[in-house]
Amino acid sequence: NYNVNTLVETTASINAIDLVIGITATDKDYDGTPTATTSAEVVSGLVTNDAVTVSSSNGLFDSKHVGPDKKVTASVSAIGDDASNYNVNTLAETTASINAIDLVIGITATDKDYDGNPTAATSAHVVSGLVGGDNVGVQSSGGYFSTANAGTGLVVTANVNTTGGDAGNYIVNSTAMTLADINQKDVYVTPLEDKFYIVRWDPLLEVVFNYDGWIDGDEENQGYTAIRESDGVVYDPNSNHSMGLYILTPIVSNGNYSFQIETGLLQVNKHDDVGHDDDDKHNKSASVSGVVQEPELDSDLLIAYPNPVVDMVHLSLKDIENYKLIQLYDFTGKSHQIRSIDKQINLLEIDLAQLLSGTYFIRVIMEDDSSRVVQIIKK
């Protein structure tokens, strides 16, 4: 009984659904920035066959510093014909790592003069690997040459390390190496006395040279040469023709020093000509031993007491305090050093405490070139 319409219209809503977008981030080596490389992916909510594409941008680590599993955030979005059908999150999170990078530290070392030890003064510098603008300082310590001896192109090693707020972002070498020189040290060698006198057949004296600049503890130089000025002959205590003026040169052999040498003089005279320069001149290598033939000199006016002596001996002789040279030697002809002499009027007090028991001779050469010899018994 009715004519019925076949279509009816009204209104209703289709609600957008949630589309969850996630990200992945790539681990990276430290570069001084927090930027992160990310890619987006649909986690849930996408209707099959919908035309929706997701993307990420502005990926950032939580800091620029090195560390594992660091938080990364990025902006995310969806595009495509069907993208408007979804409620999309605008930010996503994940984790990734920033790896430490190599920082190479080098050193420079300062050349130095020989000082008896291998310590080296060094300073550190960055060779490679430092990111611009980073707060990193480098320093060195414990610098050492490979040897304490003088030489060129010697290896120097030192400990190195970093400081500063960004130092933890680097893998750093702990030691570094370079080359530097240890220069020879200047030593000025001078005899304690300018000129010495002996007579032929005497052994050579124990001449003392002063080594200004010598390092305590270094092995001392031994001996000296006595070369006759006129003919280059070395002094021979057994020769009848040994008279003359000799040049005394210390024997130096330590390669750690550069020696500036002032030579001494030794006048060898006949027995009856002690203290006078002699024109008959010759020479020998510096030995402090040999046979001494005691000259027949008048010792009547030279008195030694106490004799025998334990430590201090007194020598009495008119004007003896004005002596030119005093020599102390034993029966073998070996000269001995006198440690101290106290001068008084017509009297000398000489310390012999260092001598072993035995018989010794003391020769006193005066300013007028006269000489006296006295025998001493040391207890």
C-alpha cells in the first residue's frame, strides 16, 4: 500500500585512531656534538594498506659526552593520503652509544748540560684527535733520558695525561717519546799551585788539580803527564839527565765533560840546585811511585818533634813559615798529601794523622831555595 524510498541520509563521525611512531638511533664516535642519526618506524596502529609514511628529524643525545646506552630523542611525523586518519605522537625516544676517540699526545724535551742524572724537562702537546673547542689540557711528567751520559739524539720518554671537562671523551696514550741532547759540561781544570820543584831522581809529586764544575760522585780523573817543554820527553825518575822544566797536564777521560785545562809547571833540578830553574831539560808519564835516593842535605837546623809522632808533628826552623814547598814521602819514594799546615813564627804544625805507621821524610824548600830534610817515625 506504500511507495517506499530506498535511501536515507544522516550524519555520524569516523574518529582518528592512534598511530605510534618509534625511532632507532645509530651509535657514533665522539664528535663534540649531541646530534644523533635516527630513523622512524611504526610501532602500532597502522591499518593495513593505508598510505602512510613516517619519518624522524632533529635527533639528539642527552649530552655530547661519551657513554653507553644514552637517551636519544627525535621529532617524528606521518605523511601520505591516509595520514590524517591517525593521531600521531610528535616525539620518540630510544638509546644509543657515543664511543670515545683516540687523542695522541706528544712531548718535546729540552736539551741540557750533563748533570749526572737522566732526568729530562718535557712539555706535552696534542698531536692529533682533539675536537675543536673541547676543554682538554695535556701535560707530561717523569721525563727521563735513556742515559745520564752526554750524547746527541738521545731518547726521552715521559708520562702524559689529560685534564679538563672534555678529557673523558678520549682514549689517550699514557707515555710519549722524543729526542733531545745532553751536552758536555764545561769543566775548568787548574793546578792548585802554579809551579812545583823537585830534584832529579825524585818521584813525581801528588799534584792536585781543581776541577771547577765537576759533578760530585763521578769517577775522578787519575794522574797527569809530565812532559819536558824543550824536547817532549816524559819525566824519568831513574834518569841522570832528567833536569828541566816540565808541563804538567792532567789525564782526563770522562766524555761527559768539555775540559778547559790550565797546565802546571814542574822544575826538576840537580841536588845542589834545588829551587833554581835549570836549562838542562827532559820528561815521563805521571806515576807517584819510584825509588827515591835521599840527597845529602844539611838538616841540622830542621828539628821535628815529637818524633816518633802520633798525629801532629812540629817543624822548627828559622823563618820556616816562609817556605816555598813542603814534600812528604816514604822510603819507597811515594809522595803523600799533607792535609793541613798551621804556620807560626819559626814553627810549622803539620797533621800526619792520616799516615800509616812507618818511616817518612819531610823536605822543606825555603824561599831562598835552600832545603832541609828530616826523617819522621809515624806510630
